[in-house]
Amino acid sequence: MHFQVEGDGEPAMVLCDGLGCDGFAWKYLLPELKNRFRVVRWHYRGHGKSSFPQEPGAIGVEQIMSDLEKVVEAAGVSRAVVFGHSMGVQVALEYHRRCPERVQGLVLLCGSYGNPLDTWHDHTLLRRAFPFIREVVEHNPDLARRVIGKVLRTDFAVSFAMKAELNPDLMRREDMVPYFDHLAAMHPVAFIRTLDSLKDHSVWDHLRDIDVPTLVVGGERDRFTPGWLSRRMAEAIDGAEFLLVPGGTHTAPLERPELVGRTVRRFLNERVLKS
């Protein structure tokens, strides 16, 4: 299990990535955070520098939460502001449910409280297709890895994502390439098993019990986690702040880094450090 600690200062900031990510979304937030605080970054099983477990049942929500608790303990963190991007929002929320005494605040970026396959592109198509995708990958892992890796390393894959899923007027191509490089190198079984565990996971019933300062950031044009879903989550959390990033998509922290960075900085100064 890979984790690293950078910077100094309290409270600590714990960053939880999205599915298939190894930290690319924090590019513009990270420098400011580690200049003021101790920042803990970590990789889920089978992601980035963390190894891929061979046991079929060794990847899932329970393992993610156990790993996060161990990482926080190993880093010597007593209380933290937990950041989540995409799937990391589910992770951050579940961590608060299980360890509320260790959470001083939440920053939830472009993610859902649960059941992500039900709202992807405002459609249930991916949920219906997922069993077939899972079966293909599980039964042909080596072939899937070769094909996916080859496709994701093409200029076409990056260009298609920039035009179809992101805002090409705001997103820098060089900021997206690291994500594709990591995804191409990642074992597809790790991706599928992680998603399989998270697809039916929800923290909706816990939102009303969140009692720490919370900032929710959504993208106006996000098709993975629609803006209305981010707003609904913010409205369900007592006292939560909500920012809908104009023109932003699922990578809003990279598309409008100044706006997101300024909002996070003010939130930390006014809501967390003064609480």
C-alpha cells in the first residue's frame, strides 16, 4: 500500500482519488495545500504504486476503508480534512461514517454519495452493461489488459475524451495525459473489482449525520456525476457549501483551478481553521 506525506501544518489533508486515478486531479490544489498543511496522498489497491492483490475478494469497499484507516494511523494523523474526487467522494463520506472523530472537514469534488452507475450520463445504461463488461475482463484479463492499454495510449483516446467528456476550452491536454498513462498501465481487473464493489455502495442515509464543515464542488457540464447530484448532496448535508463550476466537467479542479483553489482556500480559512 503506497502513501506519502508532504508538507507540514495542522490539520492534515488526506486526499482520496477517483477510480483508476493516481493523483492527477490534485495537480493545482496540491502545491498550495502542502505549503500550509501536512498532506497525505495514497493509492488504492491495484492503483498507482500500490500492488494488485491476487485474491478475488481482496478488493472492495471494506478493504478500501481498512487501508485508509491504516494509512491515516501510519501517517500519525489524529484529525484531518478529507478530500475526495470522483469515487473518492464515496470513500471520504464512508470514512466519516466509520471514523467521525478523525474528520475535521470534508471537501467533496465532482463525486457522488453512492450508486454511481445509476447516474452516469443521467442514464442506467452502464449499470445494465456492467455485468457483461465484468465477465469479459474477469475471463480474459491478459487480453483485456493488452487491448485497453493499446487503445488508451493513442492520441485518439485522449482527443475523444477531451471533446466528448471534458471541456476542451478549459482543459489542458497535458493535464489529462497522466490519467490515460496510468489507466493504460493499470490492471483492468483491479478497476472492475473496485467499481463492482462501489456500484451498489451508498452513504445517502449518513449525509444528515455529517456534523463537520463540508464543501461540495460540482461541474456544470459533468456527465459522470451530474451537477444536480452534487447539489442534492450539498442540500442533504447540514450547513454544507456548494460550488457549481461554470463550464466545468468531471475534472473541474483542473479546468478552473483558480476558482476551485480560491474556494477551497476560503473554506479552509473560514470554516475549518476557525471552527
